[in-house]
Amino acid sequence: MFAVNLRVVTDDGEGEYPVTPKIVVQFEREFQTGLGRAFTNDQKAEHVYWLAWKATGSKKNFDTWLESVNDVEIIEGNELPLSETP
């Protein structure tokens, strides 16, 4: 598994938000692709902004929220092992 946080800067301020497993599954359902594949084979700015929108928990619809965005930065966290056993 992986851990990723996003630093999001909007007209209302800035914050750092985790991309949770729930958000990853929502992404896969929305875009019909795995997160890893989307960021290696088919990179789109929309993917990053969509993850940030979900991570912030905004109640605005995506396009309205996007109008207030100034920057989104991916902050990689520590990767988590799939298994603790060797």
C-alpha cells in the first residue's frame, strides 16, 4: 500500500490532506483505472485535482471547487509493506 498526502492551496487558505483508501477506491470507480496506472501511463492534471477535491471533503461540486484552486502538490508519505512477514 502507499501513503500520499496532498498540499492544497485555494482562495480560502491551504492545508495538507491524506488520500485515504476510500478516496483511492472512489478514484478507481470514477476513472475506471487503478491509481498507480493513472499516474504512470495516463497522467492527467484532472486526476490530481480530483483526488484533492475528495481529500478536502469539499461540499462544492468539482468544477465550482476547482475555480478556487491555486495549487495542489503531491507529498509522498512512507510506503506501507503489504506483509510484515519475510
